[in-house]
Amino acid sequence: MKHIETFLLALFVSTAIMGQNKNAPVNYDESQVPNFELPDPLKANDGQIIETAKLWEKKRRPELLRMFGELEYGVTPRQTGIKVKHEVVATNPNAMGGLATQKQVRFTFTGKNGKSVQALLLLYIPNNMKGRVPVIVSYNFHGNQTTTMQEDVIPSPSKEIVKSLGSEAWVRGEQMSRWSYEMALQRGYAVATMNYHDICPDSPELMVQGIPSLLSGYDVRNRKENEWGAIGIWAWGYSRIADYLEKDKQIDKGRMVVLGHSRLGKTAVWAGVQDKRFKAVISNDSGCGGAALSKRVFGENVGRITANFPHWFCPAFNRYSENESSLPFDQHELLSLIAPRHAYVASAEDDSWADPRGEYLSLYYAGPVYRLYGMRGLPSKEQPAIHQPQHYDVGYHIRAGKHDVTPYDWQCYLDFLDSLWH
Ligand code: GCU
């Protein structure tokens, strides 16, 4: 008995220290949202009020960026020592019935320790356009081969690594409904995709087979408080895709967009915040740790996410498990770091786990930073009705249905991008 008591006590103490809690209560009742105060993005840590874009860029933006690195996603190393080689392994000038030129590009990452990792980029470029075209960069969940029925798309290398995650189901075309390639191509946009597991398999056990294997001494279970996790590494991967695309003669490097769904929406935002080459950043249903405000503690919360996905964030984020009120920032400040580039947040009506209202308010409260640049944030605190997209210098929509990416979402994104660039 004594042993059991001691064991339970030890378990309690260790989870309390770790902070993560798989059973942290989940609230879905708007009336139970705690009273919370959101930090003012325009008030620096020393209390100074930021009144100009210049001061924002010089003082407040770097300060906030540092906090998100130190306390949430982990710090992206300045130098990883990783070298990247690109090789075009397949091309098809007549893909999608002549609509596009398809290229498949193998990335070989080699670390200082001599190990290497391979990733495969699938790129569709519209044939009907003169000159350079904008590009939407977006990771896929189950491999390039699942995003289309096109027979010539080579399965992503991660297919082998992630078999234990159930990759047998990851067959050709299986995720097609999430990839409106034809629509994007017809409207003059290139689309580039890669499987995120190629960069870093999404499990604490398998991560060691991705980019982490090239970083000497990286041990996801034994990290420094501010050491990066999977989201940070995937975000770094998005920047490596941008390195390739900006050299492609058909791509307009001034119109690169990063788009991600759910965990990859969190990743897209963190990538877009850090890498200014992304001129528009699209978060599709990114929820907790993405666009949604943490302090509302609605739907998924910090306790749950850090317990279920201990490899996503840096260990310091665990401190805010069931303790969101003590976060020195909130996700509206993350979105505000995208300014003066364009942020777009999308929600789905039945996706309470991702807190649609919290996603909306987060973009709304990023508004003051956009206004510093003379740009238009969301005008109203009232969330719009479904299928009423709000397109200003930032964009938002909520659609009917569940957690997913649909042709309707793509249509809204393309309308928004057109409104900026055409
Ligand atoms: C889980 C997780 C979310 C995440 C989602 C996804 O539901 O709790 O945070 O966004 O998976 O990536 O689909």
C-alpha cells in the first residue's frame, strides 16, 4: 500500500512539474470562458507604448519574437550546419491534362555528422500564365502521392519511416479533397507540397529519423527549456522550400504564400512569422498553439496539447498547462508579427476543439499592429456568419462543416490573394 501511495505521489509530483495533463478539463461553454486580460501587442515589456512602425520593428517585434521562441516553439538555431542539395528527379510539362508543368525535386539534407535525410517536393506550375507566378507552399499529411490521382507522383520518402503510424492507408489520391490543385492552377497560382514527415516524423520515437538526426546531441525527450521541437523543425523546413522556390525562374519570389492545416497551420504561422519571404500566411483550422487565443481556454488547451504532443513545443511551454493566465503573451501577438505582410485565418463551424471564436478574436486583436502600418485589420469584434469571408489586409472566414480543408477554403484563399495582387 505504502508503495502505491509513494508511486502515486511521485507520479503526481512529476506531472505537476512537467505541467502537461492529458486530463486537463476541456471547456466548450462560452459562459465558462475565464475573464482574461490580453497583453497589448503595442506595449513593450518595459512599459513603453509603441507608436510607430519603426519602433515596432526595432524594439517590440524582436522582443515578442524572442518570447515565442523562448517559451512556446523553441528557438530556431541560427546555424544548423545542414547543407541542402536539390535534384529535379521528374518533370512533366503536360500534367493535369496540360494545365500544369509538374516538377518533383529531391532535397538531400546533410548534417555536419555526415548523416543525411531526403525529402521530396511536388510542384505544379500553371502553363497558362506568362511570366513568374505566385506560389502556395503547403505541407501534406500523408505523402505527395495522396494529394492527387496523377500516376506519376512519386510516393514521399517518409512512407517507409512512418509505417508504424498506419501509412498503409496512405494510398494515391486519398487526401485529394484537400488539394484544389486545378482551381489554384486555373487561377494562375503554382502549388508546392511536401510531406511533413519527410522533414521530421511526427512522433517522439520516430523524430530521430528526420532532421533531428542531423543535429548532434538533439534528444527530444531531454531538451533545454527553450530548445525547438517538431513545429519549429517543420517551420525551418518551410523556409528550406522557400530557398528552393525563390531560385526557380517561373516563381515570383515576391508572392510566396505559406498555407497549413491544423498542426501544419500552427507550423505555417510560426514559419511565416520568422521568414519574411512569405508574403501571406494562411492558417486553416490551426487552433491551440496556432491562431486561437490560449487565454480563452476553450476547446483544446495547453495542458492537453503539451501532454498529447510533447514533441511539438519547447519544454518551457509546459509551464502554462492549466495556467494559461500566466502566459506573458497570447497568439494574437504571434499573428501580429506577420504584419505588414498578410495573415489569413480560417475556421470551421463544427471545429470547437480549435475554438473558432478564439481564432477570430486573435486576428482581430492583431489589428492595432496592422494599423501602425496604415493597413486594415478586422473592423469588428463580432465574428462573421458562416460563408461571409472578410477580406481586408488580413482575411478571415468560417465555413460550415468539420475540421478539414475544402475547395471552399481554397476558393476563399485565392479570392483573398487575388484581392491583394491582381
Ligand atoms: C489534434 C490536435 C490539434 C491539431 C490536430 C491536427 O486534434 O489536438 O492541436 O491541430 O490534431 O493536426 O489535425
